[in-house]
Amino acid sequence: MVRSTPQTHGDILAAASRRFAVTGYRGTSLQDIAGEVGCSKAAVLYHFANKEAILTELMAPAIGVLRSLDDQIAAQPDPASAQRVAAEGFVDLAVRFRSEIALLRGEFPELLQQPVFAHIQLISERLIDALAGHPERPSARITALVLLAGIAETCGQFADVPDKELGDALLALLRRALEPAH
Amino acid sequence: MVRSTPQTHGDILAAASRRFAVTGYRGTSLQDIAGEVGCSKAAVLYHFANKEAILTELMAPAIGVLRSLDDQIAAQPDPASAQRVAAEGFVDLAVRFRSEIALLRGEFPELLQQPVFAHIQLISERLIDALAGHPERPSARITALVLLAGIAETCGQFADVPDKELGDALLALLRRALEPAH
DNA sequence: CACTGATCTGACCGATCGGTCAGCTCTGAC
DNA sequence: GTCAGAGCTGACCGATCGGTCAGATCAGTG
């Protein structure tokens, strides 16, 4: 997949990341990216098969960590520890990859339907169940979904807040807001 | 502004509302709307000056209520009552207009830059301050922003939950999660 | 009847999109 | 010196977008 042209390839990724963060994925054209890199649009498509491939490569690390968090949650023996692992793992994910998450800038619904994010919907449903603690209780599911969406939607805006401070604030919020599982 | 052609005018609004809810504002073309109404694209543009005018008319009631909530918050004598009014008012707004809010489907960032929503950014900043209780405390602002964005982003997904049940769940969440102002 | 104005249509416009393609340039191996 | 291939370009493609426009239709009015 990844061609070995380190310089330009990386430049394109960096430029795309910057542009996506400002104007979103759909709002950024290949011409925009090419302009920021200082090459032609055709050069961008020489290094990447298509526009989606750029997004795929940018999001790959975050998706990998999300997958392993999903496995980790599934391995927990009881709902209470699953809830704790889900909360801590999700906050850690959101803080570490907040710039990558910010790229999606409110385009989750459409982007989730793209092949790259095929399994993400299932994973996030399991994540909500784990966070809710009582998946059968509507208010618990509402709480979990609001917190999950809220963190995903906003974490990218706290680029200037140190990792630890942001993580502590989010974890404290989850501990206060979630209904404890038993 | 509003031409007096009740039938088609209303049909277009209803069709646009349905399509926006499924494919978002940017993801819905004038041709899509015309197709759903059963008229030509030119007919749509006969009843509305442009695409944005359709969105404007759909969102007008919700924006009006948001404006009056802003005034109401500003009139409170102390931070504690401002926080209470903000929480109750915002939950009420989100529940009542959840289908309208759902139309924006994660397009807040782009749409907020359109003239229709010119003042919304200022209003939402004041709303966050009021909800935070301690606007100078970073963790309080993070909490308020996560909750505000989370509710706005998700309330449209609870179309099948009764108003009262959804409102109670959201208000209980806010009471648990927000740091009390003094 | 003639005329008017509201309603609506099909054809069209310029702009922009993601993507393709033939061919240019340069470097390194033989 | 020559050849191959990586890297890149400009021109181009078909599709789609929001929006315009001249004109057809038709109901109401005098």
C-alpha cells in the first residue's frame, strides 16, 4: 500500500492533516492539499490511490488502539470492571489521538459508512454498552452516548491543554456522570 | 420573505427536513429535495431564494427559542441560578427541537459560519460559561462543553424516547456532571 | 375575449469535484 | 552512453453542484 517516497508522502499526510482539521474531510479538496504541499493534485494521487486512502493512513493508529481497547473490554470478567476499563481506555484514546479525532470534525455519520470505518460502529456500540453499565436502562444508554459523543466531538478543541490535565478532567467527568455498574 | 404558496412551499420544507435528517445539509442536493417533492429543482428555487434559505426557515423556531434562553440567562442575578436556568433551558430546547437539531447532523462547524447562525457562536459561548459555573476553571469549561456538544450531537437519535423521559435523563445527567456554581 | 401574474419546467451555465493519462525530467545502474 | 523506472506535471474527463433564464401553463379578472 504505502509507497516508499518518504519525503513527499509524509508532506502530503501532514498537509492533509492540517487541512482536514480546518475544513473537514469533505470540505478539503485534493487541490487544497496539493496547494499546501506545493505540488500538483496529480502528485497527491501518485502517492495515494485516492482521497480516502489519505484519511485511512491518518486514522490507522487511532483505529488500531480502539480495536485493542474493544478486545480489552470484552476480556473483563464483570460489568463493573468493563465499565472502568472502557472509561479509562476511551479517555486515554481521546486524549492521545485528539488531533486525529479532530480531523473528522463532525463528519462521523458519513465517514462511518466508508469501508475504513466499517467495524467502528459495532465497536462503539459495545463501548456504549460497557460505559452505560446497565445497557438495558434507557437513561444509562443516553448518558453513555452523550458523554461518548461529547468527548469525541470536543477533545480536538483542547489542543493547548496538557494531556494529563485533560485526561483527569474527562475521567472525573465520567466518574461523576456514569451510573455505576454492579 | 415567505411567499404565500402554502402547499408546495410546505411540501418542500417537509421534504428538505426529511432528506437533511438522512444525508445532512451538504449531503442533500436541491435535486434530491425536488425529487422527493415531485417537482423540478427550478420549482424549489422559485419558492426559496437559495438552498440556505430552506435551512434558515427550518431552523428559525429553534434559533428564536435559543435567543430567548440567552436573554433569560443574562437576566439571572447570580451564577448559581444562571447555571440552573441554563441547564433546564438547554435540555428543554434540545428535547423540543431534537428533530431540527438532528438536521445539522454533525455539520455544526461549517454551518455555524453561515450568516443564519452568525450569533449562535456567541450565544453558545455564554451558554457554556453559565453551565460551567466556574468559567475560569478549565475543568469546568471542559465539562460544560462536552455535555453541550454531546447533547446537541445525540438528541436527534432519541426520536422514539418520550419527551419527558429524555428530558429527565438529560437533566439528571447535567445535575450529576456539572460542578455546582456558588 | 384579452390580459396579468403566479407557478412551474427544461435547458443551460460556470464552477468544482475526484480521478485518469500521456508524457516530461531526473537519477542511478549497467 | 544508454536505458529503466521513480517522481511528477498539465491537460483533460465525466459527474455533480447551486443557480439562472426564457418560456409554457393556467386560473382569475376586467
